[in-house]
Amino acid sequence: AVVLCAYLEIGGIDLRDRSVIELGAGTGLLGIVATLLGKGFFVCLFKAVYNCSARVTITDRAAALEFLESNVQANLPSELRPRAVVKELTWGKDLGNFTPGAFDFILGADIVYLEETFAELLQTLEHLCSEQTVILLSCRIRYERDHKFLKMLRSRFSVSEVHYDYSKDVHIYKAQRGSHKDDF
């Protein structure tokens, strides 16, 4: 999560006025940082101020939600807390609670490790994606099964490695539907 947070901060990715979802949040670090990086206001010619902050949905399974909510409350300034929503999501099961294609960015840190969840994770990514959605996943490639997931991801999305942190041996992959290669 730390590597993807740093990448978001230095990578020139503008999260303001974007809809963001974090999958398998755990502690919520990535979603909290996305909320902080997505804060912003726009002042028009008439001096009206419009909130253009990111809307961040931070998800995990039911067992993690109490701790996750506690971290969000403890680590976000009160004015940003309404922009971050903690919500239950078990991959492949709770998809009816999420509008298809409603997110500009899908973030996931170290969520590729259990082979039995790969099909449900892909199903969830497909449900949450529009043609413009950018998926950013950070992970270590530890085992052959991790390569298997990347192969499965490439069969449904255009995938490229956008960053590698040598010191932590963490890769960041960008995925989008079809052959969509636009910069974000």
C-alpha cells in the first residue's frame, strides 16, 4: 500500500472530482491517502467555491469494516470524512450494491495472493469498470500463481507495468478495458 500511495502522490495522478474505490482495503491506508490527495476546491470567476474533492469508497469484507471505519475516522480531517465511505464488498458477491462502471479509479494493494479469489476479483473489476476506468494494482510477484492472475487480467484488460520499486520488490500495474491506452 505504501508504494502505491507514493506512486499516487508523485505520479501526477489527479484524483480531484473523481470517483475512486479501493478493494481489499485492510487498514484503509490507500483509501485514506486517495481521499487526502483528492481534496480540492475550484473558484470560478464569480468567486463561488465548488468542492471538487474525490469521492472515495473504501471496501473490504465484513470482518474488517469496524477496524477500517475506525482508521478512516482517526486519520482523516473532519471536513474530508464525508468524502470517504467504508462499505462491505466481498468480491463476486456484493456487486449489486455497486453501480456498474461507476468509478474513475480502482485501487488495490497486495490483493493478488489467493488463487481461489482470482475469478471473483476479475468479476468484480469487470463490474466496477467503465471504458474510462483506470485500475491500479500494486503487488509482489511471489509465486507462479501471481503470474497466472496477471495472465487472467490481460485476457480481459489492457495491462502495463507503470512502476517498479526495487527496494520493496513491488510492481504497480495499470489496467483498462480493451486496448485503451490513454494517459490518466
